[in-house]
Amino acid sequence: MTVDTLRMTLAEDFIDKWERGQVTDSQFGSELRKLRRRMRVTIEKLAGVSELTMATISNVERSVRPPRIDTIEKLFRGLQLIERQREDERMAP
């Protein structure tokens, strides 16, 4: 398991806690920003792969409004896609 895969597992655990009300919206936004930055992913890149606008991602990270479940799913699917693409690039000859 790569470090980035471990981060994604931790992110999924965080989503579970958020859904159960164990984490606030502002904590979620802050953790999303930290994860995105650790992965060295720009808001623009994440928006492109997650089918969300840059404004939506920024609003979630700044806790302007509570994220919807479908938005959260798109964000993390986008981060997972980026990670898979990076792994594919590392494995390419």
C-alpha cells in the first residue's frame, strides 16, 4: 500500500465520521484542503477530474456551506482517480 493509498483510506474513514456527525463541516473542509495539498493537487486539477467547479471546492474547503454527500463522493473519487493515474505513470516503462 502506497502512502497516497493510505491517505485515501484515512480520508474515507474521515467521511464516515462526518456522516455520523462526529466531525464538523469546518473540520471536513480543513481536512480536505490538507489532503489535497499533501497530494500536491490544485483546486483546478481536482475540479477537472471531479466534475465540480473550482468555486464549489473552494467553498467546501473554506466551510462556506456544508458539503452535500454527492459532492463529497465526487471529491474523493477525483482524488482517487488522480492517485491511480500517478501510480500508472510510476509503473509505466
